[in-house]
Amino acid sequence: NEYFTEPFASKIATFTPQVRKEYSKHMTKYSGKKTLVIGLENVLMLVSTIGESAYDEQIPIYLDNTVFLMQLFLKYRPYLLDFLTDLREKYEIILYSSLNISCVNPLVERMEKKKKIFEYVFTEDFCVFVNMS
């Protein structure tokens, strides 16, 4: 499928002006890697606001780093960071989440504590919904 073989950088012109401005400052020279878009919740980890089941980590979420919003409970997939590190060598990885950016940023910071993994992170805040009917 050609859609997945083109690098993300070549698709930037199709985004809204706000998204294009935000991500064009992070554009890097084309690395020759294929692009892989991977979902956060229920793919890389289970994210819940209820800590009933076993979880690996819990993190507080703040609005503008000041107002406490909620506590998130995280259950990582086994060998998650090893898997992502191996993928990073072969693919340009884009993370997508349906969560708000204020929830996703702390999760990404935790995963990228030792090494940058994701080339871009998109959340529902950056999506443009189009009625296709």
C-alpha cells in the first residue's frame, strides 16, 4: 500500500494550518524509513482512570501543569520499550491517541525517558473530522 510507504513529512501539506505550523518546526530530513502509525490505548498499553486491576504505574494528570485533573493507571504490554526501540531503527514511528494532549504528554515522557521513540505524537486535539456521508 503506497499510503504507508511514503514518509510522514511528505504528507504535512495535507494538514490544517495549525497542525502544519506545529509539526513543520519538528520536520527532519527524510531518513528513508517507512512510516508506522501506532495507537496508544489498548495497543501499547491499557489506560484507565480506575485502579481496580493490576497496573504497572499510576501517574497524575494536570491541566497546564497546575490543576489536578485525574489519576491514570497504566498497564504496559510486555517488553513494550524493547519492542519500540527495535521498531525505531527501521520505522519512523507516529503515536496516535484519542486522549487529550494533556494526558498523552506525561505518558510519552515516561516512555521516552531514556531514548526518543516517537517522531510525532498526534491526539484528538490535532484531528480534523470530516463528514464522509
